[in-house]
Amino acid sequence: MNSAIYMIGEIGQAHEGSFGVAHSYIDVLAESGVDAVKFQTHISEAESSEHETFRIPFPYSTETRMEYWERMEFTPEQWSSLKNHCEDHDMDFLATPSCIQAVELLEKIGVSRYKVGSGDTYNLLLLERIAKTGKEMIISTGMSSQDELDLTCQFLKQRNTMFSLLQCTSAYPTRESQWGLNQIAELRSQYNVPTGFSDHSGDIYACLAATALGAEILEFHVTFDKRSYGPDSASSLTIDQVKMLTTGVRQISTANTNPVNKADISGFQDVKNIFEKSLAVNKDLPAGHVITLHDLESKKPKGMGIPVHLYEQVLGKRLSRDMKKWMFLNETDIL
């Protein structure tokens, strides 16, 4: 991973089956600051059937869900081209295999790690095949119960598989009340693995909040336009939003890894001298006058009179000389 927080731009099906559009996404994401570009690798006849229904019905479309997945397929040569394109831009190529045959395809083109979607978190058959590759997995937990996660993590640890878990909510788009940011720390504590956040909110705020709460991995869907045809457009980020997000995440990450020590303020001494204040009188006062709270003002800069935080020590004291309005009050001015 290239940075403290690993950021994954998820293209998914946003390319709508167009090989050229898929490459276009890689080009624009290369300028956004993400670490990885992720696709979904579908092989329709292996993963689907005539009984599968659509999560979101497509208006004006007559294709079946299986036909839709077939339209999303690329050839092994095309997948290799997409992988090489990502690497030419110093980005990782990631893919979510939809079935065991998809794992076989991705192994042939030489992926370095796998992303497992929420629908397959408890698919031990698929996880077994990926585990046998010896490669790391990044696993979304959107549809998994606690018991299922327990079994999946136990299954992978028994196989010495390196993996991380992403808090994810399988709602599109995800409302604020559904983000489940508390799970980032809970998953890390319970399973002792790196954790992060897979976002479907359609805005940058959830990932920024996840960053502040210690997420190590962020994943988010990407689209050229939220009005685009497709199941994930409304829950995706535009390219401009991705750029804003990566900037914000890097800044928060830097802040999180550079704690401020309030016990050491040596670096602020010059500015303290400018902005902090000294005691002064707010009116002409004669010698012998007994100082009250109503006689005092705080006036810049520091070091010209008695420090303002010591004002109580001068109350009830008499002036040793006449004082003009706005003069600084020093120790020699009081009896």
C-alpha cells in the first residue's frame, strides 16, 4: 500500500460494459490521488442464473440480470490491459471476483490482492479458492451478521490468510444513520486485523469521518455523473468529489499521525508575545486610588505591564503615582 490510508476508487459497473470507458476511468482516477482502482470481474454463466433478480430495476431495459452480467464481462486480454493501464499510472489494480472462475481469470493476469464483496463475505467456497492463492483479501462486511463474521474470520485465520475488514452498509445510497462508523474500531478490536470503510453514501463526509476515526482503508464508488445510467450512480462520488476526498483524507491522516503536545508551547512564544496582553488602566487615576475591577483593561502586547492573569493581585491596592488612561500597570505603580 502506497500511503497511510489506502484509498480505493471503485469503478464497479460504471463502465456499462464499455472497454473504452473503463480505460477512461483509469485515466481520470490517476489524477485524483487514489491508491487503487477496483473493478468487478463477472462471468455470468458461473455466477448467475435465470432466477437472479435486479437489486435496482432498469427502466426501458428488457435484459435479464444474467444478461446484464454478461454485458459487464471483459476478455482475459482486456482485463490484462486494464491492469497494465493502472500500473502504468502507479495505481494498484484491484478486482472483486464474482465466482471461482473469476478468481482463475484474475490469477492468470497476476493480481496482487483480492477484494471480496459483501455478498460473498460468508461464501466459504469462494474464500477457500482465494485463500489458496496465498494473497491478501480486503473484505466488505455489509451483509454479514456477527456470527457469520466470526466464522469467516476463524476460517481465514486457520488458513493463515492475511485479510482486512471494511465496515459497509448495503444500502444505496447509505443514510447517515446507517454508516455504522462505530464498527471500524469494533472490528479491529474483535478480530485484530486492519479495518476500514466501504462507502455507498454518495458524498465525501462518511469517508472523512471514517478517516478521523482511524480507518486504514477507504473504498468508494466512482462515476462521471450521478445522473448516469446504472445501479450505483446515486451512491457514487464524482471525479471532482474524489479529488476533494483524497485531499481531505491525506490532511486528516497527517493530523492523526502528528499529535500535538500541549505541554510544550515553545514554538508559540513569539506569537504569544504579540497576541497576549498586559494590565492597563482604563481611565485617568490619581495617586493613592484604590484599584477596582472597573479600573482595569487588558491591552496588547504581553510584557508591557503586569500579566493579565494576575489581575486579582492588584485589586484593593493603592496607586503609587498618577496614571493616565491606557497606561500599562506595573509592579512599581502599586503600593
